Amino acid sequence: MSTELGTTGEMEPRELVHFVTQQTRFALVSNILQHPDQLPSMYELEELNPSVSDATVYKHVQKLIDAGIVKEVALDDGERRQGYPWKFYGLTKEGREFLDNHNLLAAEETLQQIYETISDKPEKMIKYENAPRPAKS
């Protein structure tokens, strides 16, 4: 496995599957996959997981980053707009490959369709969905 995967290089694939599929972390990975740009802000992740505290969402996102599954992507200073998020979270190339190799991307299209049907999004979430985002890499 690639050394770019942080701690994933230290975990056996079976351990990493267990790590990623822990309920909260897998929900966060699913939220990233279902987001229209696959780059939700922390606020959007928190709103999509109302039964989990904001601190817990943050902690699990950081664990996914440390494991090399998720990356934090920030807008350049010149692209940032007041009142909008500038940090977003997406899958790393290696994270996407890992999920794909373990059949954990099978529901990606369904997740996106479900996300499109959410009708009771707070106004702030709709605003954040339409925030400028870094180009996909």
C-alpha cells in the first residue's frame, strides 16, 4: 500500500476496512460521496449527522485524514469569500482506491440520489453547498 496513506500503511487491509466502516466514520465517508461536489464543509458534515456531536464529527474526520482516506482541501486566499466556508473534505486518491478495492463505493450513485431528495436542509447548508470550492484534483 502507498506510503502516502499515513497510518494506513501501518494497518492491515482488514484492520483498515474495520476502521473505515466504524459507524460514524463510514457515515462521514458516505456524506463525502453523496455531496454534489464530493467536498463538503465541516458544517455540512455536522448537519448531516445530527445525532453526533460536532466535536465527534471533527474527531472522526481527523482520524480519516490521519489514515489517509480523507484530505482537507482549502481555497486559496484570493478565492475565499466572507461568510462562506473555505475548508472542505474529500477522499484522497488512495482512499478512493482503497474503498473501491473493498467494494465500499458500490452505493455511491444511490447516496448521491438520496442526498438530492433531502428537502429540509437549513438555509445555511444550502448556502454552503453553493460555496466556491477548490477544483477537484
